[in-house]
Amino acid sequence: MSDPSVLLKMDGVGYAYDAGNTAVYAINAEVRAGEVLLVAGANGSGKTSLLKLMGGFILPTEGAVKLGGVDLEELPDDKVDEWVAFVRTESEKSLIGPTVEDELSRGCRLSGLTGALIPQRVSQALDVVRLRDARHWYLDEMSVGERRRIAMASCLIGKPRVVMMDDPIAELDAAGVRVVGRILKELAKRGLGVVFSSHLLDPAIQLADRVVVLDQGEIIADGTPHQILEKPDILQEAGLPLPPSAELFHRLRAQGVLQDTSLPVSMDEAVEQLLRRLAP
């Protein structure tokens, strides 16, 4: 009997381009309801190809992708769209506008919504991305981070069960990263499966419940953020530098200090652990 919390499952998935080069291979992975999953890997490791396979934008050349236990290739396109939404890298550049309401209302109509359902769904989407007062804002007067959040809102119009975001925190400042993190957590809290990619562990790992590390198209590690940070050799192999807080604790451990302390995923967590250890 299948686990109802598993929204998406990949069994032995591989994909090779027509030229013969393999993007990903032997991928076994799951996306669960209420979970934020980070796909971490250096540029060129296969992250975007993996997300496209998850969403049915490209079909595997081997193995199977299942949505709700059904092979993705057996589902019609409209059913796949009901399951999965995809926010591309720099998705804010694809917005047409001119206003936020124009943009999101267009998405509603494309999803088949009419009448009073359109402003209702626009409001719901804006609430999730924490821009409820932005309905009448002009897109060309908004920051990159704000427009990116509108792109996220647009992908929520169809009420998907799995949301995938390709490098959503790229080029955002610390405040923008925190807002995106809250949005990811809010989506997971609502029971969605959330997948996002990044080529840097810091700060992406702070936003995730689980991490898969991709290297040359293969998953080489899978675990919680704390478990992943315990594998510096694997991370180095994948071209992923440790976050500064974890690097600090690894160095202290090498000096015989903090041996029984878990590695922090953020500097705030590192400070908390050190203060507890230093407290009289």
C-alpha cells in the first residue's frame, strides 16, 4: 500500500539528451506533503534537469516519475498541471503586468477561473507570498525580490500539490532570503510538497527540512540539514562549501572542542549553542 504522504516519487530515473550526454541518472527520490526539500549542487550538477523531470517538463529516458502513485507519462497534461507548479530561475523576468492584479488575473483566466473566483484566488495567492496589499502595484516599480514573489503567487493560482522553484534565492539580500524562507515554510504548512534548488548551501540549507546533494547528475547524499553538514568530504566532492557556522564547529571539533554538539545550520544557531556551552 502506497504512503499517502508521498506526493511525488522517482524510481531509477535517468535522462540523456539527444546528443548523448547524461543529465541525471539512477535517481531515487521522494517529495512528501508538508516538507521543504532542497536540491543542492554546483552549477552543472543537473539540478534544473532534475526539477524538470519531477514536473513532467521533460520525460525520463529510463525509470519512472509517479505523481500520487500514477506514472507521470500516463497522466494528461492538464492533470500534471493540477499536481505540479514550476517557478523558473529569475522567474520575475517573465511577468507581463502592468499591475500585480493584471498579472495574476491573467493566470486565473488561463486556469479556467471566471467571475468572482478571480479576485478571490488573487487575494489567496498574495496572502501566501506576504504581499496582500500589492494588488494595484505596478510591476516595473517593484524590487526584484517583490516581483519574484509575484511569480511565486502566479504559480499558486492553480492550487498545485507540489511546488518547485529553481534557485529562488539567487541574488536576493538577507531580508529577501528570509521572506522566501517563510513562504516555503507556509506552503509546506498548508500540506504542499516544496522543492527548491540552490548552488550554495549557505543560506539555502537554513530553509530546508531535508536536503539531497547532487553531483554530476547523481544523488550522493540525502538527509536532514544537520545530517548533511556531518559529511564535509561529500560536500567538498560536490563543490559545495560548508556554511561558515558549520565550518567553525568542524574546526573546533578538530581541536577536541564541542565533540558532542550537533553542527549548526546558521550563525544564530551557532551562537545559541556556544552560549549554552559557556553558561555557568
